[in-house]
Amino acid sequence: MTGPLHQRIRGDIEARIRSGEWAPGHKAPTEAELMDQYGCARMTVNKAMTALVEAGLIVRRKRAGSFVARPKVHAPVLNIPDIQSEIVARGEAYAFRLLARTVRAADRDSPEEVELAAGGKLLELDGVHDAGGRPFALERRLVSLKAAPEIEAADFAEHPPGAWLLEHVTWTEAESRIGAINADAEDARLLALDEGAACLVVDRRTWREGQHVTRVRQVFPGEAYDLVARFGPGA
């Protein structure tokens, strides 16, 4: 490749990523290693790596180094995404790790929980979605057992709670609230991130014919997920 050396370095690394030689999560050489390999100054290497970060091909993690970015899951804002299907569709192995499962009464000091339970019990589920053997999203979910009693006996070994609900409980109304947080110590541990790393948060509630079905909070590493909306005039 002709042209400035930083473009050559970028091109060499990009070729390895796009060919699959460097898979998502692969640790890239350090700046010092690239300086030795190409016989150049740190500024040249830094310029190449910065361009790769801006292109979404490399992510930098404090104290850990630079890694090949995972392809983002693009979720439509006005729909309920199936995380398992999205990950499998992009060619990565999917798994759901159930961390906690509890049947309990609604917290009387929480109007949202009381509304969700509607006089019945709640199923509380905590888990982690994995993509390619790495944490992809943290999920904390409450399900109304009055609206979906069968889920109490469901086995989530093959299908996570969200996919189970999409298949078994038809929803007629949904509300999504999207925000951003910095990962606290516990979330960072579960998602294999640095404490304070930027994360996208989706809080979602669904109803079936006016009956509240579930409430879920999903936390994604900022590099792994985005939300897309497409509108027409007057939409």
C-alpha cells in the first residue's frame, strides 16, 4: 500500500479484521509493538489506531489495551429485539447465563411492581447474554405470573426469558426508555468492563390487552449495541 505510513498500518490491521484473521475480541498489538514492527514513531501508530477506533473497528480499554470491536447489534427503536436471534444471525455463538431466579411478592413501596403483579406473584430473573463467549448484555427482569403463569416452570437453557415471552405471550403495547450510564462495580464485573465504562441502558415494559406482562432493564457495553429508527413524513 502506498501513501503515508499511518494509512499503511491502518490498512494492514483493517485487512486482518475484515478477513476474520482477527476475530471480535482479539487483542491488537500494543503501540510499542507496532512501533517496532513498522520502525516508526508513536505518533504515527497512534494516528492509525485512532482512525481504526473512529471507524468502529477497534475499541480501547483502559489498562487492558486495544481490541477488535464486536459488530453492533442494530435494534429498531419501535420494536422489541430478540437478542439471541440477532447474535446468531451475525454468526456468533450465543448463550444465556441465568444468575438468579426468584418468585416473590411485589414490593408494596414500589407502585410499578404492584401494578405489574396485579395481585399475583412476580418472577425475578437476573442473567447475562453472551456473544462469542464474551458478555454482551446484562438483563434484570420481572414477569407477572398472573399474566404469564407458564413461565414459572420454563427452562431457559435454550431460549432466554425475552425470547420465551416473545414466543408464548403476545404483546399489544410496549414502552422503551433509553439512556446511558457508567458501569458500577457490579455491572462492570458481570460485563467484563472497566468500572465507569460507558453503557447503553434500555428499560422496557410490555402489556397484553392492558394487562402488564413484564418489566426489564438491559445494560449493554456502549461499543456493542445501537438503536435505529426510520421515519416517514408525518410519522
